[in-house]
Amino acid sequence: MFNVSHRIFLRLFVCLWLPISSFASPFLTPEDPFLRHELRWLQDNRLLDAPLNTWPISWGGIDARLKEDGQDPVFDRVHDRLDKERTAGWGPTIGRIGFRGDRGVARSFQAEPRGGFSGGVERAWMGDRFAGKLRLTNVREVEPDWRGRVDDGFQFDGSYFAARLGNWSASFGQMERSWGPGWDGSLILSTNARPVPAFSIDRRIPEPFETKWLSWIGPWHATMFLGQMEEERPVPEPYLWGMRVEFAPTIVPGLEIGLSRTLQLGGQGRPRHFDIFLEAFISHDNANETTGITKAEEPGNQLAGVDLRWRLPGDLPLALYGQVVGEDEDHFLPNALMFQYGVETWGSWESSTWRMFLEYADTTSTWWTDETRFRNISYNNHIYGDGYRHYGRSVGHWADSDSEIVSLGGLLANPDGNGWGGTVRSGKLNRDGGGSSAVSNSVATDTMSVQFYHKRSFSKWDAQMTCGLGWEELENSSTQNTENGPTGFLSIVRVF
């Protein structure tokens, strides 16, 4: 599993000189850390008044909340991108090709191919009220997941159809989602797993309430989706229901607060009627004598949590962020808690801007009640054998259950649209060596990895390239056997 394909890295070397391209869309999806940094740069410099921890983000919301008198090179680049996003009608035909080495456990905020080879084509259309994109990708040379399943073939990830309904949009598709301020993962919803096909409704422009009683909430965003997970699992095709509210209260400048909740329920052989959704929504879903719910009637599995990001006051370029997510519930409050903390700083160097972060994540369950269990709970569930996972990967943090990870990363964004970045990670996966884990199943693993990545635009060919190269080491905590080697990927997009 951990041998590196020389053929893939030969492709990587040859294709480093090929051009690729970006294109217009009403949504900003969680796949470009450099653009995410530039939006955050504008917000940290008080040129953008909008919460930025709920992805995908509406370009219309960014446009409406940008300051009009921004005198900043980053402002100009984002504004130019907005002008392109306003283009109506049919977009060009886009070709995509990607290569990836057969190693690499971590998957964070990055457009990294999901197989050793992937190729596809897409076409988008945007009108005054409707928009859509069809993306067809053929993914090959996919590594088997923790149960030995191989998820390859044709996929529609990234496709959608959307309609604008006043300040709301309704959509159906398979769009990547990421909730939370973390740069190296999210405890509740990340791009680690493939996107779930879902209906979604989103608030487009995060305008504050006009009434004085609620105006203190500041700009706010809300989203809700209902999707259906894959068939190839012990309980086929369960629903995944997610909801999130995010706001930036005016009473604490620089603070962003997000409240998230996801529910996994239904599926073949499980109750799927309306009452089940209602019972799950009001948290009347634990099988015991108090609720009167039997094991057969138990709605399913759910997670809930809160995340914060606070840009410190004054001119100090420093922000603190964190996320707490519970795998269980007690008196309508999250329990069996997982934690993520981080600190980030930013600045400029000559004509470029940079950002660095230090992040810690612990996915072991911590109870604020007197419960003694704390292992093999996170992302696992007694109803759904695969737990909180989709196509063999955790829907939450990439490190999966009972893991502890420290990440140090940074990036440099150049004024020409090119950029460099890197992340160093160290920690332990599945610390007790028991239970299910998509990245370290039934074994405890010490991990250390380093990854450098580069994004380059070729305006002459209307093209863009993203590639990465790194090293990963995995050591079995019981046998001390070590597997290590290089990691790498290349992603190309080009207009034809």
C-alpha cells in the first residue's frame, strides 16, 4: 500500500510544464488555500465584513460585503476575480487531469486528486437566477479503503444546479463542504471524504438584522443540507442532514461564532418516516427507558458543536481559533467532546502576503459528565457500521477516531496569483489501537509528515497548476515497524 509508483512521479515531472486554468462560478468551494488566505487577509485588515468559516461561500456575499474604498493589492485581485464571476451565459469547456502518489494519509484544505490518476471535463452555465455545472471525472488507481473497498470509476463530484430565491439559494449537487476555522481539518465537516449528493439551502449575503434588538448579531450566514450517503456500507444509503449558523457579533469586534449540527439517520432497513426526522431534530433519539425508544426505532447518529475565531484587537496580526464537537448529547448539550485549537498570524513581505498557523486536534472523546468511556466513540456508531464516514473516509477530521495531531503550516501568496505553501504534521493515529479507523484501523500509529505545495497560473494559456511534494512516516506503535516514503500530487485544469 505504501510503495510509491515511479510511473506517477515520472508523470509529475513531465507535467510540471503543462498549463491549466481557473473559471467562473457563483460558489467559492474549499479547494484553494491561497484564495482563502486572501479573503481572510481582507477581513483581518477590515476590508471585508463577512464570516468566512462556512464553505462553499457565495461570491455574491463577498461582493456585497467588500468595502468600496479598499486600497490594497489583495483587494484588487479579489475584485478582479469577482468581475469574472459576474460573467453570465455558458462558460468554456474545462479539462481536468490529476496524478497522485499511492501514499498520503492527511487531506486538508487542498484540491488534491483522490486517485493515482483522474481525468475529466466540465461545463458551467450561469444566468440571472439560475446556475449549474456538470463535472464528470474518471478516477483510477484508487487505494482500497479500511474495509478493502475501491471507490473508482466515473464520478459527478463538483456538479450542481442552483436557483436564487431572493437572498437565499437552493441547490442540488455534490459540492465540497467545510465547516470551521481550522486550516488542517474540521471536526464536523471537511473535504476529507468525497462530497455527499445533497439538496441545500443557503443564505447568500450575510446582511445583519435591521431591528435594533438583533442587529448586535452582526453579519450572519445560515445553511442546511439533506443528502444521502453511499450504498456500499453495512446500512446502505443513510441520510446525512446538516445545519449551520455563523455570525460575527458587533459587541466583540473580530469575533466569529459558528454553531453546527449533523445527523445521520435512516438507511435501508431503518425507519425513515417524518417522525424519525422530528425525533432526531429535538434530540429525542437515545434508546433507553426514559425516552421509550427501542433499539430498532432509534433514529441514528448525530454530532453538534461550536467553533470560534477571534482576531485580537488593535494592529497585532494574531488570531485565536478553536472548535469543540460532541459525539453524543446530554440534556440537549453536546457530550463526548472532541477539540481543535489553533493560532494564526499573517503579514506582508515585499509585494507578497503570508500566513502561518499552529493547530492541535484531539479526536478522543472527553465527557463532561461522569461517563468513563472515551475510546472508540468518535466517528463510530453502533447502528451504522461505517460510522461517520463516506466512501471509506471520515466526514470530519482526516485523522479519524482517537487521534492527536499537531500541525504547523504556512503559505506565501504572490501578487501574480502564484503561491507556495507547506505543512508539517506530527502525532498519533488511533491511540489505543482498537476500534475502527479509516487511516489506522485496529492499530496505533505514530505519524510524521511534511508537505510542500505550489500553485502557478499561466495567463497566456488561461491556465493554472497545483502540485505538491512531501515525505510521510508511519510507525506501528506495537511492532515498531516503520513505513515511509515520498508523497506527491499534481492537479491541472485548462480551458479548451
